[in-house]
Amino acid sequence: MEDLHPTELLPIRVRILDREYPLKVRPEDEASTRKLAESLHAQLSALKKQIPHQPDLTLAVLAAMRLAEDAARKDAEIEALRADVSAETDALLANLDAVLGGDETQS
């Protein structure tokens, strides 16, 4: 991650549950940061409705666990897709090699 001079960062405030958090973001990241904060707020609010007597820190940990599970599932999906692409590429190369006779010295 490149270091940015503090003056290159945009100060913003996001509200999650009942607290505001000051953040500094790249100007081009403001919209996505706000969207992520809204999504997190929605997840935490939903958890708070399900288990209202839990402290906010517990809710945050539960939300973080859900996000970690989602990330791990997506990582596994990406690895499976990479393996599929690799296998298909190998099969296509083998077919191409067979069509071309397997001899790269011929013109």
C-alpha cells in the first residue's frame, strides 16, 4: 500500500450503530467506504434486533466472523475457478498441439 500524504486524504464521518467514526480516505474511495459502512451498519442493526442484549463489541465480533466466513467461501470459489481455468487451458493446449501435429518446427 502506498503512503499518502495526510493532505491527500479526505476526512469523512460514517455512522455505525449509535456512533460516528471519523475516517480519512482517498477521494476516489469515499463512495465505496460509505457504502461499506452502510452495509456494516445494516448487518449490525439486524444482529442487534436478533440478540438485543448483547454488547456492541460482541455484535461486531459476530459480524466480523460472518464477513470472514464470506471471504473464505469466496476465496475457495476463486481457487476452484482458477483450477477449472487451468484444466481447460491445459486441455485446449493439448487439443491445439494435437491439431498442429505436436511439432513446432514445421511451418
